[in-house]
Amino acid sequence: MRDEETGSWWQQVTGEAIQGPLKGQKLKPVYHDELTFALWKHEQPNGRVLRPDDKIAQAGKYAPANWEQRMSQVPVTSTVVADKLLDQRALIAGIRVNNVARAYPLDALRKQNLIIDELGGTPIFLVVSDDGRSVRAFERTVDGRKLEFFLKPNVNVLTLVDAETGSAWDFTGKATAGQLQGKQLNKISVLNDYWFDWITYNPNTAVYKLGSQ
């Protein structure tokens, strides 16, 4: 990314300026979510969508519709030798908590939905939405109490239940029924990424192994 004011260039993943007058400066990260449009629209029925600029589209400056397919054929170039545990282009959900990083292969997430874990001394869990693509992570501590979560079976809409109080929670991390109704779990940013890219910026990352919890 390049800013217009100083011409400095910034890394997309870390937000650090790597060239130009602001080299070494870092942008403050904010919580982000990566969802399918259908799920986002369901959660935000009044949300606004950024429409492509017709002039830029006519000039051919937007990426073509088959961009991802084309990029999948491009050889991977990285300064870090990716761990052989995963294919370089394996899709992972990457999380950092208290400067501790872990990669969760999406295939493992789908097979073992949801995943209870602890990262950087913080009890967490990851869950995949009904669409099989949207992933969210939360701290699983409420009012200083650590909770264990599981998916409620045989329901039409994804519902989480904590073992301690039996309260029901939705995919936004909010308790919708039970003793803890109205409580909101702290959200953790998840980066959906290729393994080779994640390990480039997180060389000391661990990798979640299916069935390890």
C-alpha cells in the first residue's frame, strides 16, 4: 500500500512502512472480519456495499474475475522456507494473541468444528459458520470464568452452548438465551491466509493439529 501524503510504502499484513519517509512506522490494527457476503448481509441487513467505480472499471484497473485462479498458478516466492507440515498454498486461519501465533488449517477447522484452544495464555475457541467458509474466534472467558463451548446439534441456525451454564450463543459471540443472556464474548481477529504468507510474517508460528484438544 502507498500513502498519498508521503509516498511511503506499507506492508498489507503488518501495517509497517518498509520504504519512504515513514519507514519503520506502524499503523494501528483494528478488529477485522472476513465473511461471505450472504452471512454479512444477514447480520447487517442495513449495511452498505462499496460499489466499483465505473471509470476505474472501464480503464481495466480492477483485478479480473479470474484473478485468484490465475494467481494460484504463479510460483510461490518467499524469504521464509515454509514448514513441510502444510502445503505452501494451504489455506489457514491465522491468529495472534499476546504475540503468540498459531495457524489453524481450514480443513481441520471444518472437520473439528468448533475448536477449543488456549493461545498466549488466553482461553479461546474458533468456529466455522454454516456456510463452511466464514471463521470467527473468541475469548472464552466471561466475568473471569473460563467456559467450554460446543455446537448445539440438530438446529437450523448455528448455535453455541456453554457447558457451565447451558446458555445459547450465536455466531456473533452474543448470548441469546440462558443465564448469560446479553453477554458478549471478546472477539479475536482472524486472518484467512495462505500458509506461505502467514509463516513469512509469523516465522515462529505453531500449527494446530487435528484432534490435539
